Amino acid sequence: MSLSLSFPLAMWWLAGSNPPGAAQRVILLHPVDLAIIVIYFVTVLGIGFYLKRYTKSGEGFFLAGREMTAWVAGLSFISANLGALELMGWASSAYQYGILAAHWYWIGAIPAILFLGLVMMPFYYISKTHSVPGYLKLRYGESARGLAALMFSFMTVLMAGIDMYAMALLMKVILGWNMHFSIWVSALTVAVYVALGGLFSAIFNEVLQFFLIWFGALLIPILGLIETGGWSGLVARIHQNFPQGDYTHLWRTLGHFADNPMGIHWTGIVFGLGWVISVGYWTTDFLVVQRVIAAKDIRAAKLAPIIGSYFKMAVPFIVILPGLLGLAVLPFKLVPANAVGPGQHGFNEVLPLMLARYCGPGLLGLGITALIAGFMSGMAGNVSAFATVWTYDLYRPFIRKGASDSHYVTMGRTCTILGMLVSIGTAYLAMQFMSIMDYVQALFSIFIAPLFGTVLLGMLWKRVTPAAGFWGLLAGSASSVAMFLLVKFNHSMLAYIALSSHAKDMAENMYRALWSWLICVIVTVVVTAFTKPKPVEELTGLVYGCTELPGEGHLPLWKRPVFWAGVSLALFLLLQWIFW
Amino acid sequence: MSEGHHIIPVWFFVGVILLIYGILILATGIYEFHSPPSTVLANLHPAVWWGVLLIILGGLFVYIHMPKKP
């Protein structure tokens, strides 16, 4: 799982999970299930060993040779985001909040992904950068690159550790496995296949993970809808079990913070989530952008996220629907994780409970393998991202310039192992101090909105100066830190940041992102007015107006990325109307 | 993957693992006719038809993307 929008909810899931020792095992594995899990580990290691011969150069190790087709880049792009923590966290959120959770997959993703594909991808690709910090270096200079690279490298290695801890905890809670065993086996496996195969390995295994997640999880909604007699039967059963709440309308209850269990307003969803957070994440998150930059040509780079958008739109079927089915069919009610008593189960166990409800031996192993694959892909993605950011954006420009390509590849392989060891340390820290996860999630949300402002202005406005890029990013991040700490130490400040005393914690991220983005943009514009821009000839390939963008007019309609983006947008709007 | 490269496409690996899983799950599903699990809707034998689906899809991927000698 990359640093995803759902991270705050996922952290809530982790924080509330049954503590070791007090856990009730939810699932019992049979020999065929264990065989399926072992085969997965053998396969990913085998792929890593096979791909080593293709990762002898920097381009091969860090950028997968830049030869991914649109489909491979697109599936990997979505897989890098879709991890097991997200699956578990959102299923439990759907149980708690109903279909409102689907906003994070629809308005919180689709417009942003299409924006990336059509507007921003051409500049990332034409600039031939290897990363988002790499683009910042070309556009604004080393200071902006250095700041972004430091934040990214810190976040990615911490996230790999959180993924590791989350997987170990999940295996403990639902299978009764020893946490140390889970941490070390998963860490060593990922370290080996990424150190050998670099981004190639990470991408290959993400595509594999994509198929395993769908085939592992799809049976739950299929059998669940058969059991309830379709969607209308599902809705009827939810109303019967929970007559007070409205769990099946997407927009109807967002007119006021107090009208819905999430405590959010439609303005926060549209402008906070739909604009700043989601566009910020999908257009600047290192992991997802790295996968698209590895595409073989600009058309594939534009199409890849657009292809991904269709699958992203379908994810609620395997994530949100199981949570809703839990409301309808489970013979007992789930409780908040911190209130779990003997014989009870927490919200966070809804997905494994649904898996155990419908899946016998074999199918259960496939479902568990899908979750393990999700976690390990998340670890691999973060560790390969760390290796790239460290080697190309920190080590090469600031520590050892002008070394040979093979030197940097060796550095990449070495820091993959070292990064994994640091991540193991983070996993153990998280075991001791759950609050570390609050700070990791804050780090992500603090940085991503201002970064989006900096990158967007850089791509669309040639007047923005290098100094403005750095100071806008710094001001936006600093303001986000200030708002975070303000609410942390005085919770009543949330009412000011979210502009309503009825706002709940979920609203904080949305409004904090909005304000920090605005502050970044305002500071960037003001500093631009007083500082000198780069000469136009240095902005070729980096900015709208200074870049010749290849046209699509000569292509038949069905081959144009903009056509498929239009179809995706139409489907998205249809879903909003259907589930209004 | 681009077609000019000799690297085995990722789809082949996907096909192999789906094929293996499909065989294991189908075999388990057939065994369950004699010893059904205590899951809901076990009478629909999901392991059988899901195993068949995985075998068909995995087999197709393997066949289409089988590495060819240069």
C-alpha cells in the first residue's frame, strides 16, 4: 500500500485491532490453504531471481527499463494504491458508515486520476524525469527537490514498516500466527525480490497482486448478493437490522455535518477530498507516479491511469460491499475495537469474518494470500520508492555526483536492504508505540496538499520562480503542521478549521488539506511577484505553454486517451446518480 | 511489456499462478462433495466453479503469453 488517502482510516483500524494475547482466531487454515500461501512466496521470489538479469542498469533497476505497456503500468498504478490495509480498513468503515465510504473510491479518486492522465502526465513523461522530486529539480532547482526527496524517503521507509506491522497484526488476529515470524518472513522475502529485480519486481508483483486480490475477494460480494437476494434485498436487510441509520445513500445525508455518521459536509467531500486531497495524492504520490513514468511512450503514460480509473471505480464492489453485507447478514453486531468483549468481534474484523462465512478450504487460502500479497506489495512499493528517491534524488545530487551507472545500481540494491531493516525497526516501534502511526499519517497529509500546489503551479504557469516553488512548499507544509498540532493539543480548534462545531475528526484532514493548499498557492504567487523566473528556454518540456504536446487528432477516436477518460467520467457520474 | 524485449511478460506469470491455484481449488471443491465445509451457500459448490474459472483464465494467459524461442 502506498501512502493512500485511506491511511487515516487504516490507522484507526490498526489502532483498534485486538491486542496480541486477547485475540480470538477468526480463521483456521487447512493444508491446501497453506500450500497456496507458500506457492505465492515461492513465485514472488522466483520472479525476483528471473528479473535480476534485466536490472543491471539504472534505467532497468529504478525505472523498469521504461517499457511498461499501458495495461501493465495501469494495473500496477492501481495496485500500488490498493493494499491489504486499505481493503481491511475500508470494509470496516463501510460497516460503520455505510456507502459513504465509497466516496474515497469515486469522487476521491476518479476525477483526480483522469486529471493526472490527461493534464499532468505529459509533463512528467516529456521531462524524462524519474520521480516527482526529479521534476521539482528540473522546474524549481535543488532546494525544492531536496525538501521533497527528504520527506518522501522518510515517509516511504516508515510506511513499509507500518505495512509490515499491519500484516503481522492481521495474521496474529485472524490466524494466530506469531508476529515476529510474520515480520521477518515477509520482510526478507520483499528485500530479496526487490534487491534483485528493482522496480521490475515491484511492478510484476503488483500486477500479480491485482489478480490475486480480485480473485481472492470477489466471491464475498457474489455469494453475499446471492444470499441477500440482490441489492434491494441487501438494503431491506440492513434497514431491518439497523432501522435508525441510512447506510445506502451516497450524497443525500451530506447537507449537514450532523446528518451523517461520518460528521462530514458535501463541501468537504467535493473541495477537500475531491479536489485537494485526491488530486494532490494521485498526481504527486511518488509510488503511483513512478509506475506511470515507467510506461513505454507518452500515449501509454496517459492511458495507464485512465485504464486504472475503471478498476478503481469497481473496487467498492470488493471492499465496500462486504462491509454492507456484514450489516445485512452477520448474526451478531460488530462493536468498536476498544469495546470488544469475550465472544465479540470488532468492526475491523468484518472482512475476515465475511471471508470465513463464504470461503471453505482453498478459497480461504486464496483470500488470505490476497491480503498477504497486498501487504507485501505495499512494502515492496515503498522500499523500491525509497531506493529510487535516496539514490537519484539525495545520494547522487548531494553526496556522490558523477559516479558510474553500476555504482548507483549497487547503491540502489544496498539501500533496499538497509531500508528494509529500518522498516523492520519501525514495525517493532509501532508494536510498542501505537501513536507513531498517528504521526506517520500526519506526515503524509501534511506534505501532499502543498506538494500538489507546487507541482500544479509549476506545470501550468511559466512565471512561477524557483524561489517561489521552494517557499510555497515550505509554507504550505508548515501551516499544515501547525493546524495538525493545534487540533492535537486542543480538539476544539477543529471547529475553526472545519468551520463548524459539528465537524468530526474525518473532516479535519479534508479542511486542513484545503487550507494548506491555499496557503501554498498564495505564498507561491506572492513570492513569484518579487523573484526572478527561469528563462523560458529552460522550461521546455516542463510547463504548459513552453512544451509541444503531441496531438491525438490523427488517431481514431477509440485510440485516444481523452475518449476513454470521457467514458470513465460518464460512468463515475452515473454511479453518483444511481447511489444518490 | 514492449514486444521488442525478450523478457517473459508478466501475464505469463499471472497465468501460471492462476492455473496452479485453479487446479488446487477445483480439486478441493471436488473433495467437498464428500465432505462439505460448514460455510454459507456451500451447496452451491463455489470452489468447483471458481477453480474452473481460474483454470480457464490461467490457461488462456499461459497459452497466449507462452515464451517463444527467438
